[in-house]
Amino acid sequence: MRFSIAKLMVMNAELSWSDILEALHAKTDLNLAQATWAMKQIMAGNASEEQMEQFLLRLKAKGESVPELSGFVDVMLENALSIPVSNDAIDIVGTGGDQLGTVNISSMAAIVAAACGLPVLKHGSRSASGKTGSSEMLEALGVRLDLTPEQLAEVFKKAGITFFFAPMFHPSLKNVGPTRKKLGIPTTFNFLGPLANPAQPVATALGVANETMAPLLAAEMASRGRTALVFRGSDGLDELTITGNSKIWVVFGGKVTEYSFNPEDLGIPKASVEQLLGGDAVENAATTRGIFGENINFKGDRQAIQDIVALNAAAGITAYELNQMSNISEFNLVGSLKKNYDLAKQSITDGTALAKLNQWVDLSKTAGE
């Protein structure tokens, strides 16, 4: 239930960190007003490191609720920089936190989706709990992260893809960054990042490592009327996996529908997690260029990584197509994923994805000139 602005102001005046932390310690869900107040304090720099640490740890121990996530996201979006782009686009993103050390699948998939002609507005940050976040890998590929909103809009107009580096577009995150790094574990901010893309693209493909959180994130997106495919691999990957089945929560028209998905239904051969492992940003960048066809040595299984990247690109394309539909009865999940997987795989094998990556890198380097 949403509160009026006047009621929120009255309730906020009565709140304190001791109230918030005591409630979380008792494993009591915060209401929207409490969640909003706590995030406003963090974003404004009015919370001490100890308060933020206890807040994140106790929230993690209790488990987030949909009203809490909604309040947190509302505040993040209120404090985000505006971006002069249309939101008619997709984001392909994962929460991180699976601790498996795979290559940067969602970042590669975003490039592939753009190569297939889909507009991509990707949002991400540096890793707070794993080896390599999306930004580290993209930076190693040559994509500039320090572009202004206007420069990013210029790149997007020409390349059909751009990347919003969270610390630049959510400057208030600097207040909690050191605490997240100190904790070194997934926290609620891992879940908030994909929800708080400052452009709020019309469609999202969202991988969630935490099995409990996946349906909650789907429900939060449904409450905002967004369209999405939210998924989790049976191996714990925050991706559509090819090592086994995945659960998919399809978000459309304010409702969530759950599916079970077997990649073998698309003719994708089963692989092991070991075939998908990556390394640091430089290694993962080399893998990206390698699977896109550049003559370069890299670790990992070329075929398996191409397959999983194409599958997750297909999830993004499918989410975008779903957003164009008037009724979910028109939607066939397996049929859509199969069609779009074939399209994505072709863009990898025929060099289109590599050309898109090189175009993006070149444009980001010359933006504003």
C-alpha cells in the first residue's frame, strides 16, 4: 500500500535508526515509509558506517520484502541523474552473487542483442562481491565509463547500445560503496541495481542468483507495470543456464507467470559450470572477443560460452517482443526463445556481434568530439 506524501513526511519525522534496526533484528518487514526513510538517510549521507553495515546485514538475515524493495528503488530513482534517451529498449542484467566465477554472460548477451538490432540500455557497476563486474569487463574491452549523459545518448543513438555506470548515475551510492566492499557479500544493493536502471527500459531480462529473491524481484517489477523475464538456473547461476533447467518468471501486465525451462528444448547441448568459468576483467574481455570470432587465445569452452550467451541474449529479445504484445495469450515462451536464440547465435558466428562491439568501443572513445 502506498502512502500519501503528507503521511510519509509525518511518519518519517517519527523514525530513527534504532527503530529500523530493531525491527530488522526482530525479522519484521519494514513498511514502505520505513524503507523509504532508511534509504533516504543512506543516499543523503546521514547514516554512519556502522548503521549501514547493521542495516544491510540484518536485512539480509531477514530477507527483503516487496514493499522494502519498492521503497528502496523509489529513492534511488529520485536521486538518479536524468538521461536524454527514450526508454524503448531492453536491459540484460544479473544480480551477481552466485559465487561461481563464470564469464560476464549478461554483458556479452547485451552486445549480442544490440547486434541483432535491439536497442540496449545497460546498467551496472563494479563488482562488490565477486571477481569481475560488468563495468570492469567493459572497461577492459575499451568502453569508456566516464561519459556524460549527453555523450551516452549520442553513443546510444549511433550504436544502439550504451552503458550507465551506476556510481556516475547514482552518485549517492558513494555513501554506501565502502561498506558494501568491506562486507564483501551480496547485499540488497545487488538486487536494487537491476531494478534501478535510471532509464527504466520497457523490457528487462534479469538473472537472479538468490532463489528466494527471484520471485520477489519479479513481483516488484510487476507492481511497476514493467515487462520482464526474470530467471535463475538450477545450478545457482544468475543467468538462463545450459547446465540444467531454469525457472523463469514472466512479468507482463502487472502479473507474474512461472515457467520451467529446459535448454535442450532449443537443441542446446548440456554443459558443465566448469566450461563457463572466467577470470579477471582482462581474461573475460579476451573471452568475449574470442567467442565473437576474433583470433585470440582465451580460456574456456568456446561452444558452451557461445551457447549460453546466445540464450541470454534471446531472453532479452524475447522480453522486448513481449512488451510489444497486447495480450500474453499471444506469447509462446519456448517458441520465442528458440527463434531469438537462433538469431543471436547467428550474430555471434557471422561476426556481427564483434562488429557491434568494435563500433561501441570506437564511439565511446570519440563521444563529444
